Amino acid sequence: MINYKILFVLLISISLIIVLAIASTSQAPNLKWQTESVYVSKGDTLWKLGREHCPDTYDIRTWVHEVQTLNGRTSPEIYAGETIKIFKVAEA
């Protein structure tokens, strides 16, 4: 005998997974990125740089993680006086 409550929950769960997968892959698909070297000033953080260089249509958490990876880091810590590479949207 089919338990319709379990079937309903399963159907809703699968639908939600599909919607989330589509939403996560469709974020800012047409952006063209370039790298730029940035001098880190006192008080700078990757989050602050992200607010300046990451477009509103792109998830800043993803941007911070990608910049960490670009610079071979495992944490978002940056220090005044160093130069790091960041991603920014290429000029058209």
C-alpha cells in the first residue's frame, strides 16, 4: 500500500532540490572576470574588498572563497602591506 504522505514529502523535497540547483547555477552567468593586484591597506578585509569589487548579482561569500583560492589561502585573513590578487568584472 502506498503511503501518500511519504510520497508527497518526497515529491516536495525533490522539487526543492531541483529549484535550488537551478538557482545556484544561474547566478551571474554572463560575467567576465579579470584579476587585479590590490595593495592591502590597514583595516581592509576580503569582505570589505568584496563589497567594493563583487557585483550585487554575485554571492559575496563565493567571491571571498574564490579570492582565497586564487591567493593560495585557507582563510580570509589578509594583512596591511601585502599585495593580493582579486577578481573584478572586466570592463566592457
